[in-house]
Amino acid sequence: MKIRKYNPAAAGQKGNIMSRIINNYTTTDEIKQRIGIEDIASEDTALIRRGNKLWGRCPFHEEKTASFCITPDKSMFYCFGCHAKGDIFSYVMKREGLSFPDAKSLLAAKAGLSVDRRALQRSREVQQRREQERAIAHELERAVNAEINRLIGIEKWIHTIIETIYTVDRLDSPLVIWALKNRPRISDLLDKLQMATPDQQLEILPEGRCFEWPPPHIWKSQKIC
């Protein structure tokens, strides 16, 4: 039988590892006690209580009905749409694109606990980039919606022209020619914009610049009754 010799250095190293593990569990438990997952999730979506659960639209995918569920007693979340799930740390990791240590440092700072300053700095830098990305996405969405509304206005005007002055004896009217030429093009562009992903919308958006209201010299001479 081989007898192992006592190694103080190895024993000390194991002790340090165990100490870090215990400290890690203590910190995560403290964070969960001080901050509810609903407090973090409510920054991204409106939550409604139903029984012992909270429901809202999922922050991680587009949806019209609330499929995102939080169980505060267990400090857990689950989305019945995209199947994202986890605890408060998983939520912040997924939302901010952080590693577990960085997410823990960010939450520890929110909870008023001592933190790893380097990890906190990294998490704040990532969070700042995410906020910038969300701001850019919001501006893109605003621009796309404005363009869609503009094109819808032109499309309605085209329908009005066709319904009111489109007769056999007026087929050569500049206004009718303009309306008939642009009706299918605008309809196709609207379909593309409304069905596209944000990246695709960014590429499609310049196409709408070629569609303008009919020039004054075309429509002022026309009688729409």
C-alpha cells in the first residue's frame, strides 16, 4: 500500500480553491437575495402577475403575445416561444452578451456588494456597446417605419388616382401613367420592407428614394373628383 506524504503547499492550494468555491456560492446567493430576477427583466419588458408567476413579452425574440414567464420564488425565467431559460445570471449573460464572472460582477455592483473591478469594467464596456447597438437598432426601426408610412401614403394616393380618373379617355393622362407605373413597384417594396430582417431592411431602404409624390406639373393640371 502506497502512503501519500502530506504536502502543505498542495493542501493550501486545495484550501484556496475550496474557499473560492464557497465564496462564489455565497456571492451568488447574496445577489439573488438582494435582487429579484423580475427587477432586472422589468427593465426590458412589462410584466403582469398571474398567480405566483409574472408574464411578459420575451426580450430575446419578437412576439405579439406574452410567452415569457418568471417564477420569482425560484428566481427563474422561461420563454415558451424561444425556450430561453435560466436564472438571473443567465438572463444578464444572454441580454448583455457577458461571461458568467462579468455578469456576476455587474449584478454584484447593482446589489451593493464588493466586486472584481476589472470584471466590472469589462461588463460595463460590453453593456455600453450593447446599449449603443440597441440605440442604432431603434433608430433603424424608426427610419424603416417612417419610410413604410411614406410609401403607404403614396400607395393610397395611387389608388385614389386610379379609382377616380382612370377611364378609357384618360389613359394618356400623365397622372394615370405615373400611378399605373408605380403601383406594382411600391407594393413590392412595401412587402419586402415589412417581411425583411433588420439587416435586409438596411439594404432595401435606399430603394424607396426613387419613389416620390407625383411632381406638381403632373397633378396640378389634373381634376380629381
